[in-house]
Amino acid sequence: MSRDIDVLVLGGAGVDTIVHVPELPLPYADSYMIDPGITTRAGQTGDFVALGLSALGLRTHHLDLLGADPEGDLVRAFHRDHAIPLTEVPGPAGTKRAVNLVGPDGRRLSLYDSTRAHPEDRLPEPTVRALAEASRHAHVSITQPCAHALPTLREAGVTISTDLHNWDGESPYQEEFALAADIVFLSTTALTGDPARTMRAIAEHGRAELVVATAGAKGAYLLADDEVTHIPPVTPPSPLIDSNGAGDAFAAAFLYGWLNRETPQRAALYGAIAGAHACTVPSTEAEAITRGDLLTRAGTAPL
């Protein structure tokens, strides 16, 4: 079977409106003057994972629902400008959108428009199957309706990764993705206690061979071969600006290493480098680390 696509990215296409605020949490006030302004741009989790993979030289294809609206046009232009193939399915509820409040220290608060998905939405099974059978790997966003595509991906014989983002370790919505994936990414943000407990539970109850929990400035934790190790943070090449897209960059670079048969520890180093790079890029822009820069920085970074 020909596998002409390295990574099929499902879901996570959308538009963010970036609002820089003087502090987070934002105190109540009747109004604020926003400087440097308010910007709307394409790029949610699936878009940025696809961008990161493509910038690293992996043949990437993105599949999701999009609306016939200006926001959908921004997403289409994003993929066209970055030469990332996109298969779009008409989304009756419109293109997914969010507002990101970004503080001076780079932290963000995301407000998602939950009306942009309907319970009956589906990615067509024949389309999912055809793309999966042409792919080496599938990265599945936790946006609606990607959970319904998981059985088809498994039947197509493709390996699966997913990012649970700020999962609390209990919500059944994210758990469905966690237990179906071979590689699971998540953030420690909403976890209580030792992250290793949640990581081991994912591996014990699901299919995951690798689990990665990112912890921001504290680095990350990697579960591989039944051992949890700490992945130190990487010093970014320039001052931190904001954290938008850092987790997506980490996942893309990790998958690049894994697909190139690097050790899990080396793949995690790639992820840490790419995540640090993403924190130096303004959230109003879309710029992923290149393969050359990643390998150069990895060559000088300690394992």
C-alpha cells in the first residue's frame, strides 16, 4: 500500500482573534484600550500542528470541517500560503473560532465559540479511510467530530496520536481520545498531583506506547518503556513573547523525531526545542521552526 502522506491531521482548523491585555486575570472595567491592537488570523491547534510538520519536511495533509464564511476563507488562505494540502468538509455551523487573551508575560486565556459544532457533524467515513490508507500516521485533534473517525483510522492500520491539552485526567470526552491513541500528548495545567499517575493510567487502560505531559517552563515528562523521565526545558533563542502554539509545535517536532525512528528521548528534545521557539513568535503570526534550525539546535543541546 502506498503511503504518500507522512501525517494526516484531523480537526483543529479555525480562526483566533488575538487580544493583548494588560494582565491576566483581567480585572473588570467598562473598557480597555488595546495596544498593539486586535488581530484575527487563521490558526488553531490542527492548523499549527500541520504547519509545524510541514515546516520540518513531512508530507502533511489536513482534514476538517469549514464554513462558507470569511473565517473559512482565512483558513483556506493559510493552507494555500503554506502549501499544506487541505480537504475540507462543509461545516453547517461555520468555521471554528476563538478569542485568545494574551498577557504581558505570554500566558493566554482562550475563549472558544461552542456554537460552531453540531453533535450530528461527521467527517465522511470514505474520505477518512482513503486519506488514512494513504498515510503513515494520523494526528487527531480533540475537536468535534474527530472522535467518530477514530475507529476508521484504526481499521485503516494507521498509527494515531492526539493532544488532550489541559485535560483534568477525568473528563470522558478527552478520555475517548486518550485510550485510542498510540502517542498521547497533554498539558499538566489542569492535573492535580503527580503527572506520572495520569500518564501511567493512560498507558494502562489504552493503547499508548508513549505519553508526553508538557509542563511549560518546567519542561515535560515522558513515559516510555514503563519509565517516566523529566525532559528539561530548552532556553529559547530570543525573549519569550507568548505561549500560543507551543504545545502544537512540541507535538509536531516530537512526531518528526518519532517518524524518523529517533529515540523517544531525542524526539522529546526536538519537541522542547520547537516549543521554546514557538514562544518567541508573536501570536498574531504563523511561523514554525525549520528542520535545519531544529537539527542545529538539537546538536548543541544536552540529552
